[in-house]
Amino acid sequence: MTSISTQDTHQASAQFWDRAARKYAASKISNMDAYEKTLDHTRAYLSPTDTVLEIGCGTGSTALLLAPNVARYTASDISGKMVEIGREKAAAAGVGNITNVQGVLGDAALSTGPFDTVLAFNLLHLIRDPGAEARKAHAVLKPGGMFISKSACMSGWRRGLQPIIGIMQLLGKAPFVGFTSVKKLESMISDAGFEIVESFNPSGSPMGRFIAARKL
């Protein structure tokens, strides 16, 4: 029953993001300063010889900006439409070290690694069990490898936002959204076998918490 439920959840998520893909690709970054800070702090952990896996890469915009800093970059997403757009972007930009793949951690379609770095931007709050996702990232990382994420930690907004998001979900206008605190998310990542080496809010709000963690 668990595997069927997980498969159904993945299918529903893929369908939602397939529908949203073109609109998502056309949307602008709302806080460019925070985005640039996220990129700068991420680059500090990358080296030219690294192999990197990004999960939940969307249409690959961030992959295009980070791939020049590493040797090989696998950009993966649950949505086939998102991956298709990512391939179009990589081809148009002439970036040759990106491989765009549809899938999630644990799928045969994704390489098992080992990777130097796993990236998960704006993803963990959209997953029902972020701790399990961190454990999967741990499994495909080299010893001492980095798991870098940025997530919305919205426990303080649960009362106000959860009913609104619930209605939007019923109308097919929103995906699953979790309401985790910064402390809880850090605990889940630590419990997955990581040492947190950096944790801060690039935008000044926990709605976008940047966490860099090293595999123990």
C-alpha cells in the first residue's frame, strides 16, 4: 500500500507541475537579491571537478547559472514538461555539461552517484517527508559531500495559510505544501546523517531558509 500511495502522490505532483510548467518558466524571480545571495553561497561549496545533482530543478534556470562552476551537472525534476523546457534552455545557452532528467531521488532514471553535491532549492517544503528526502540525498553523496537546500519554513503561518492553500489544492491550483519550522527542518537534515555548516535566511525571512550540510 505504501509504494502505491507514493506512486500516486508522485503522479499527481508530476501532473500539477506539467500543467504549470510554461507559466512557471515565464515567471520572474520575486527577490533577486536573495536569489543572488543563494547562488553566491552555493558556489562557495562547489569546485571545477565536482559532479552535482539538483533535485526539483524546475525549468533549469539555476542549473544554467551553476553548471559553469562544476564538471558535470544533472538537473532533475518530477515534471517531464519542466525537464523539456530545461533542455531547451540548456541547448539555447550552449551549456554542454548539463544533463536534464525526469525523476526523483530513488528512481532508476537518476544516476545513483556518488555526487559531490546534491541541491534542493524551493523543494523540501513541497515534499511530505523532507527527512526521507535528506536520507536519499545522503545515500547518493560521496563522503564529506554537501547537501544544499533552500526551503520555505512556514510553521508560523500555518493558521493563516493552510486553509487558503487547502482550498487552492481542491481546485487544482496548488501542490502539497508542508508547514515546517527552521528548527524541525534542521533536525531532520541532521538526523539524516549531516552536519549543518551554514543556515541563514537570504531574504531575511524563514520563507526561504538556506541550509548547507555536510555528509558525515
